[in-house]
Amino acid sequence: MAHIHGKKVMLREYRESDYEHIRSWVNNPEIVGTLSDIFLYPHSETQTRQFMEMTMSPDWTGFVIARAHTEEYVGQIDFVKLDQKNGWGEIGIVIGKEDNHGKGYGSEALELLLAFAFNQLRLNRVELLCWSFNQKGRRAYEKVGFVLEGVRRKKRYRNGEYHDELCFGLLKEEWEARTS
């Protein structure tokens, strides 16, 4: 798959050299605290290696978010579910270092992936899930056009409290109206 270039970031293939970058965040509670519960328990080096092997298979449907000019790893954006027959995909995204948060890398990566999803994969809908306490993520998703479609009340238990799961979606027609 070809690289997808933006101003700040590019979307590229996973590389063996990304392993150390992924290891640096995969057990960091500040990073994984807003992700799925697969990060509830510490990840071993073996688990990270297995993940890397999956990402380098021809069937993987995702990208590394890298700096546009150096191709240095910043994070990941992947289709965690992809149904091309029915024209929809669910995405997950992570920016792996806290000092890269708030710089627009995630928003630009989302924009690039949405263009790819709608123009190359012929998807009609892209969706994602977000925890109610993830305000930064929610702002980023709404900034690129995602619409809150539903709330799964008190679905996640974290730090002694239950939190809602927010369901966001973006249709191709909404994206086209926004980008034209």
C-alpha cells in the first residue's frame, strides 16, 4: 500500500523499527488509559512481537502515523473492523507519546484516513468508540466531522467509577459536504 502524505504526518506501513516505539507506550497508563481494555493488563514483549507480526501481514488494515519529513513513528491508526461488502469500518487511533498530544497529528491522521476510506476503499461510513472521560479524543473526532450517534451508559469501569461509551460515526456524504 502506498504512503499517504499530509503536511505534518504521513500514513505508512508498519516496520520492525516501530517495535521500540510501541513498547514505549504500550504499558504507559497515561496513554493506554483511554484505549480498550486489552491494555488492562501489562503487555509482554512477546505480545508486542505478535502484534508486530500481524501488522506486517498482507491482510493488515492499518497504518503507522509518522512525521511527514522523517517517517519517524508517532502513533497508529487502524481499522479494527472493516466490512467492505457493507461499506463501513471502525477505527482505532493512538498517539504514542504524551509530548506529541495536542499538536494536530491525530486530527491530520484522521483526515488522511477518512479520505482513504471514502475515496479508495469506497466505504460509506466510518465509526469509532470513545470513553466519556476522553475529552481530548472527543474534541479531535468532532473536529474532523464525526457525529455522536449514541451512548452506551456506564459501560467501562475505571478508577472506581463507571463511564459511558460514546459511539461516533461519519457518513461519506457528511464528509464530502465538509471537505468540498
